[in-house]
Amino acid sequence: MEHTPSPPQPTPQPVPNPEPVPVNTDAMLLDKLRATAGSMAAWLKFLGIVYIIQATISIVTTMFIGIIFAWIPLWMGIVLFQAGNRASTAALSGRSEELIPMIDKLKLYFIINGIVMIVAIVIVIFILVIFGAGFMTMFHEFRQMAY
């Protein structure tokens, strides 16, 4: 049996790239943002209600003296609940304009939260300095009494 050489294989020609299909990435991005807003709406409302309940309990249990400090979590709860409502509206109506007030409410929430954190850190540092100075004075007095 004789071996016959196989005919030469044609080299594959590159397929020309088809014209790119224009994709409206802005519309896709807005759809994704609306879907994300819709999925986080329930959590925003839940956390808003938790903040409101926490503030209300604080106010009632301190015989309304707690309003001095409880207005901050009450305000934060209202802001989160409003953001959740805007997120629901944006997701259900398909109106992207509703995302802007939602983000504005979240921005306000984070600003309030950040200010509260800064104030809390300053208070803790102040208390640590006061107690530290008191402890050092007391320690110094005990050393004096030992001699």
C-alpha cells in the first residue's frame, strides 16, 4: 500500500470583524442602578424603622429627657426610610430621576453618621485624658504616701 500525500490544507482566512453593535451603556447602567436601588429599598426601610424605634424607646424611657440626644437617631431613621421610599419608587416606576433624591438622602445619612462618629471620638479622647490625668495624680499621691 502506497502512501499518497494529502492535499495541502487551505490556510484559514481571518473573518473580518462585523460592525460593532452600538450599545447604550448609559441605559444599561441606569437599569442596573434602578435594580440595585430596588433590592436595597427594603433594607433601607428596615434600618430606618429600627432607628426610629430605638429613638422612640430612648425618648419614652427617659421621660422625654432623651430627646436631647435621641433626635439624632430619629432623624437618621427618617432619612433612611425616605431613601428606601425613593429606591422603591425608582425601581417600580423605572424613572431614573428618583435615584438622585435617594442618593442625596444616603449622602445626608452618612454625613450625619460621620459627624456623630467624630463627636463620639472627641468625647472618648477627652474622657481618656481626664481619667488618665486623674489616675496619674492618684498614682503619684500613693507613691508619695509610700515614702
